[in-house]
Amino acid sequence: MNLLVVEMRRALQRRVVRVLILMALVGCVVVGVIAFTSSAGKSLAELQVNGHHHPAVMRDWWIAGGGEGALPVSSFFLLLGGLVGGASVAGAEWRAGTITTVLTWEPRRVRLHLCRTAACGILAAVIACALEIVFLGSLLPATLLNGSTANADWHWWISLTAAILRTSLLTGMGAMLGVALATLGRNTAFALAAVFGWIVILEGMIRGLEPGLARFLWGENMTLILTWAQIDNVRFTRGPLVALVTVTLYMSLIVTAATLVFRRRDVASTS
């Protein structure tokens, strides 16, 4: 537990982590201002013309089962931030050549790597949850002064809360994936390039050539987890719980591979 706390403190000391949090906070302010100014002087009918969703209408923050609204947009950036943050925490250690110093203090490599991975995952999930609350809070002035809170009943609040928790979980997983890949490649760039190459290029090719295999891809499964509903316009049926198990399995395999590599790797040349 002490090592876990130490790794969480060390992660928070990374400049890139603080910059990412600051950028997210600035983004929340900007979105709040845009939502307020774009809704000022408009009626509810004008805000929802042609089925348009506007963040000044509270019910449009999260559309259950469809993945629409303001919340899913922020979820994408949080997931990306978690990946970058986790990769930077692990990659910076290799780039600075301080990994040997850390191993002198804590020579049990498996314990060190797992604690670092867990620390980044926990921090990313907690930070994501807090930022989601700040993000939605930035929309309150537009909602209370220019929009509407109608039909935001307790069922909707439960659905919104569940969506925030799922976003936090995915962000934590993204950070853990970043740590594992940066450990495998010994730098941050490898982790980011690997994720970009796989999700954007390879998964895109698989969707085009073999649409039936899409149910096994990261993108589809993470979308299922976030929306907790079936995806429209796809050739497969897959439950959200199965998608969660699938992503967890993928994560476990990558973290295990990174742990085994780190356990046997010669780190003397990195100092």
C-alpha cells in the first residue's frame, strides 16, 4: 500500500499530468462559455430545432442508450488524456534513465510495475470522475438561465451517474494501457503510436474487410461499455457486459506481457 501511494504521488508530480489536468479545466470553462452564449436569448424550441441537442437543455447532457449528448464528447478526450498521462508517467522514467534508481529503492520489479500501473489507473479514474463533474457544472449557468431542467427525473440522474462511472473506468483502463505499452517500448511515443496504429489503421481495415470481426475490436467494445446499449448499423449483437469482460481480458494480457518483459529486461543501459 505504501508503494502504491508513493507511485500515485510520483505520477501527480509529472508535469505532463498537471498540464493535462489544466487543459481539461480550461476546456470546461470554454465549453461552459460557448454553451451560455450560444443559448442566450433563444427559446427551448429554438435550442432543440430539428432534433438538435444543446447542452443548455439538461436532458441533452446524456441520452441513455444512444451515446449522444455532451457527456460522450468529453469522454473521448478524457480517455485520450488517460492514455497520454499513463504513457508519459512510465515513458518519462525510461527517457530520464531513472529507472535504475527506482529499482535500487524497490528491487522487486513485478511489485513495482503492478503498483505503478494500478496507481496510474486509480488516479486517472478519480481525476476523470472529478473532471466530468466540473464539465457538467460548467453547463449549469446555461441550463439554469437560458435552458431547461425539465424531465431530468431520478431515472435520468441514475443513468447519468452510471455513464460518468463508466467513463472513469475506461479512462483508468486507458492510463493502464499507456503504462504497459510505454514499458514495452521504453518510451511514450511507442505507446501512442501503437494505439493510434492499431485503433485507427488496423481496426479500420478490419471493419472494412471483415465487418463480422468488429465485435472483437477495441473501438466497438469500448463504445458498448460507454453507452451500455447495442450499437446501431453493425452486423453483430453483443451485450455491454460481454464487451466489458472482453476489454478487461485485453488489458490483462497486455499488462501481463509488460510485467514479464520488465521483470527480465536489462535496465543498466538506460541509466
